Amino acid sequence: MKLSVIIVNFNTKNLTKTCIESVINEGSSLDLEVIVVDNNSKDGSVVELKKLWRRYKNLKLIENKENSGFSRANNQGAREASGEYILLLNSDTVIKRFSFKKLIAFAEKKEDAGVVGARLLNPDGSLQDSCFHFPTIKNAIREYWLGQKGLFDKYAPKGKDPIEVEALVGAAFLITPKALREVGLLDERYFMYFEDVDYCRRVWAKGLKVYYLPEVRVLHYHGVSGKKLADSANQWRRLIPSSKIYHGTLKHYVLTAILWLGQKWQKLVK
């Protein structure tokens, strides 16, 4: 099998259904499977997902008895996967035409590819920020204290050609066979947040590269799946431990101070 698409669902019943159907339709000419991992949804998702499971032979459903987090749920799906390539796909996305074939064709041409990501679009068709520079202390100082914009926050490359980037938003995240062998799966210590940046950092550490492929376009209802997984009251509670895992506790607090003071400084000098 060429491709396994992993979708984690948590209380996004209607969006997930739309996402699955876009994947099935787009992949009709490709040997693929869709694996949906439900993280103990309470909105009737499983009932609807079982209806789709009965309709599509290449759809698998994993039902968790608890919310195991984004990274662990993706890894559950990946461990059940038969595909040569694995695409981690957010439940709040819609796949556009020829996306899978273009992603795989590009990855097969680039022997050093570890991850390949698509151009993300907002529901109105506008460009969505989908790339990162690594969130280092150096980049935080350069952006928030020295005025060098575009080094810390997410950004969206505007060109039409494929480019190397440090890290990608994990909404549509193709992992190559070489990365699966040499890097492995997501770090399950991250309940959510930072798992995509962490994976890209590990890809680069193994001598592989992360590519942004703008000709592949994916509609992304930005943040809907994340907000469901960790509602606004819990987002900071989830973000802080993930930041401590990624940076280490000391660097996390140093970086937080730099960002907070830098934002205050920017307001003073405006």
C-alpha cells in the first residue's frame, strides 16, 4: 500500500466526515487507507464514523476510551498503518485535487525528504501561515528586541516553488519512509502543541530535510480541531508543559521572559 492517512477526531463530527470524504474522493485512484482515531468524543462522532466505516472498505476506525492526546492518537493510527508513506491530517481540513500524488511524487524525487507539507488555505481561500523557524532564544531576541520580523512567529512562503523550511504546521504532514525508519513517530510526551516542531527538529537532526510544497493546497479550518482537543481554558495549560518538554524548563522560562518583555518594549517604542 502506498499511503496511509491518519486523522485524529475529537468532537469534530461534521468536519471529520467532510475531511474523510475529501480524502476518499481524492485517493480513489491511489492505493491508500484512511485510519481515524477517535479520542473518546462525546458529540456522537463514533456513530457517524461507523456509518462511513460500513460504506468505505479502506476506512479503519480506532475508538479510544479516553482522550489520549494528539501525538499518541496519531501514533496509534501509524502503528496500524500499512502504507509506505504516512500523512498526518487534521480533522478540520479538506483535501484538494491531486494532492496525494503530488506530495508523493515530490517526496520520491527528493532522497533527503523527511517531511513534506502542503500550502494551507483559510476557508476564504487566503493564504494561511503554515511554516516555522525554530523557536529559539536567538530568534526571539532578533524579532522582539532587534526588529527583525518573521523569525519567531508562523509565516507563509509566498512563492510557487518548493522550498526547504525549518518546520511545518502539522495539519497536513507527509512523513516519508526514510523518516519513519530513522526518526520514528511523534513524541508522545506532547499531549498537544510542539509535536510538529519537535518532529521537524528531529528530522533535521538525522540529516533529512523538511519541504514546503505550495502547489499542493489543503483547506484548513484553522484551529478547530485543536480548540476541541484543548478548549480555550486548557490551551495554556497544555502549551506550557509542551514548551518545557521542547525547550527544557530553564530555557522555557528564559524564553517566556524574553517574549513578555519584548512585547512590552515594542509597545513603548511605537
